[in-house]
Amino acid sequence: MEINGVKLGDKFMQGKTNVCEVIDFYEVISLKTGTLIGHQCIVKNLNGIANNPFQIPFSTVIRNKIYET
């Protein structure tokens, strides 16, 4: 699955030393109208002490993506 150029499993740098991975996408749906408003990118830190999931903009993932060759 890919949304806005980001796929599940993409890895990127957060700061100088933290590596994060995209683990999920959330859909934002209006409770009043039932229409889809947008998507959120949920990531998890791979090498830090805290490993709780958090939201981050899609552009941050694309800008700091780690490309494996």
C-alpha cells in the first residue's frame, strides 16, 4: 500500500541518529458527513529507548528516506 509516495515499511532518519519505520496509515473520516478528510502516517522508532508509535507528516518521510541499494 502506498499513500502520497510513502509505503508501509519505509525507513527514514529522524534527527541525527534515530531510524524510524512506517508501520501504519490512519484514515481521518468526518463523523458528521462520513466523508474521507485525509490520511495520517504512523511511524515507530527502531533504535531509541521509547518505541511508541507517533504521527509524522508524509513529507518528512520522503525528505529523510533511507534508500537501500
